[in-house]
Amino acid sequence: MDAVHDADKIINDVADSAAERTAELRAAFEERAAAAREWAADQTDVFRDTVQTKPFIVIGISAASAFAAGLVLGVLLARR
């Protein structure tokens, strides 16, 4: 019965350790997710301010991005 008791204790110790590590990982993940949400909200505010203060620059960047994407797509499709 000693071997069974020892094995049961080892299993419980491993389970407790896994539960603790899972809790630590969950807390770290939630902390980083909150930081990412805060960063995204900050970037949204920055973008909104940029659009309001410099609308023509934003339009130009959008047009240039669309042109570049179209150019890349055209080159890829022309290879066929």
C-alpha cells in the first residue's frame, strides 16, 4: 500500500503544480491581453486625431497603399 500512497501523492503534487502554473499563465495572458487592448485603444485615438488634423495625408497614404496593392496584384496575375 505504500507504493500506491506514494504514487497518489506524486500525482496530486503534479496536479497541484500544473494547476498553479496554469493560473500563472492565465494571469500573464490576461495581463498582456489588457495591455494589448489598451495599446489598440491608444492607437485608435492617435489615428482618429491624425485623420481629423491631417485628412489629406491620410487620403494620400490610403491611395498610395491601394495603388501599391494593385500593382503587386497586377504583377502576380501577369505572371500566369
